[in-house]
Amino acid sequence: MGYGNGVMYGYESGHGNDVMLGSEFGTKFGYGNGVLYGYESGHGNVVMLGYEFGHGNGVMYDYEFGKGNGVIYGYEFGHGNGVMHGYAFGKGNGVIYGYESGHGNGVIYGYEFWHGNCVMYG
């Protein structure tokens, strides 16, 4: 981790069953300006599978993220300028499956997003 400007801030992280499975996550993480801010992250059953995550300027801001069963599967996710801002994001069973997602300038702004059982397959 930290080949470029990769920074991970974890405040009060892992209050529940916080699991991070990183295959090539940490070795191939943060080659560009990938930044992950997690404030009160992982209060529920948060699982992040990150394979070659954040090679470009992928930025994820997580404020009170994943209080339910939020799951992110990121395979080669965020090669361009993909930015995800999640404020009170994923309080229900929000699931994002991203396979080679966000190679351009894909931006997701989620403000109190997915309080129910919303699922996005991209």
C-alpha cells in the first residue's frame, strides 16, 4: 500500500463483523491517488473484496458507511477518475457489484442512499 498517495483513515472501524478480504489489496492498492476515508465504518457486517482497486484517482469517502449488510465487490474498480461519496450509505442491504467499473469519469454521489434492499449491478 502507498505506492502513490494511497491513504487509509480508519476511525472507530470494525465495530461489528468487519471483514476485509484483500487479494492483491494493499500490494496493488493506491498506485494513483486512491484514498479511502472511513469514519465509523463497519458497524454491521461490512465486507469489502478489493482486487486491483483504485489504480487511478479512485476516491471513496465513507461516513457512517455500511451499518447494515453493505457489501462492495470491486474488481479492477476505479481505473479512471471514479469517485464515490457515501454519506450514511448502505444502511440496509445495499450491494454494489462492480466489474471493471468506473474506467472513465464515473461518479456516484450517495447521500442517505440505499436504506432498503437496493442492489446495483454495474
